[in-house]
Amino acid sequence: MPRGDKSAYTDKQKRQAEHIEESYEKRGVSDKEAEKRAWATVNKHDHGGKKSGSGRGVH
């Protein structure tokens, strides 16, 4: 997966990043920096791009 590929993220994570990005832009942050910060925030909260139900089950 190339860097910047957002296909591993759920729709909810993508929406969250969009809202966070808009919030940064309203505060005067550049478009590129706002996008970077938004995805960093989503990653911080959700630990990266994970589709729901992925990974190992609990034993």
C-alpha cells in the first residue's frame, strides 16, 4: 500500500478526518497541514487505518 493510501480506513474514520481538517482550516491552518494533522489525529485515536472486524478474534 503506497503512502497516503486511505483505503484501509473506515468511512467513519474518513468522515472524522474530514471534520477535523475543516476545523483546522477554519483556524487558519493551511490545507496541506490541516489534512496532515487531521489524519494524525485519527491515527492517534484509532491506532491507524483498520477496517472494523479485521484482526484476530479474542480467545
